[in-house]
Amino acid sequence: MIRFEIDFSKQKTEANLLYEKEEFSFHVDPHVSKGVASVLINDLQIEVDVDGNAIYVWGLCPYTAWKKNRDDPPEARPGRLKVSWGEDIVPGVSKRIGDRGSWQVTFNPESGWIRIHDPASNNISGELVEFATGALAQVDNGKLQSLWLRPIKS
């Protein structure tokens, strides 16, 4: 089982989160090259470094499937998101959370926030950390509840 921990004493990753509509995908600029593996949610990846720190989000997330809403995340503090899956990190390997396409994606067009969450667990409790610029993770008891993303370009 994949577990997530928050450490507010560490710094977040500084990189611009971008969304490219014509490519239906997220990426960061400048590119952060420390990633070795990832956690996969639908087709979106949370890149992880060799120490298990989540460093940025990238990958396919078609806006044509997003559902509009008015949700905004609670207040978040900057920090580090640590990922562990009970075994050594294998470079180039992704570990999937849930089934492909099982996490719901919603979008607030007024604020620009995009939320990716498991609709079977509509839990909005837990701590919220900004682990990378424009990327928040909501964690409760070691489980990822939601990703909140606000790219600077869409």
C-alpha cells in the first residue's frame, strides 16, 4: 500500500506548473530532473525522487473530461510530501493508486483550481501541503485524499 507523509519543516519544489490544452497535459518549467519513479493517478503522475519525496506533477489529464464546480482548497502550508510503498524505489517504475480513470477531476473556472480525488472517498479532512508550486496534496492517515492543482497557464 502506498503511504503519504507530510513534513512541513522541508521546502517545496520551486517550478512553474503548466497546463497545455493542445496536449491535454501538465508539465513543469523549468524541468526538474531529479525524478526517478512516480505515483500514477489516472494518467497523471506525481514524480518522486530517489529519497521518496514528491517533487512535481506531470502527465495526461484531458480537460474535456473535467467537471465544473466551485471548490477551492482549504489553506495549505508549504512543505514536503514523502511517498513510500513498502519496497525500494525502482527507477522508471510507476505505482498506480486505484484503477485507471477512477479518480474524478473537477475544475473551478473562476479560481483556476483543479481537484483530482477518489469519488468513493469524498473525504475533505486531513492536512494540506503545497509540495510544489501550484500543487497541493491532501493527506489523511497516510492516504492521499486529493490533489489540487493550479497551473499558471491553461
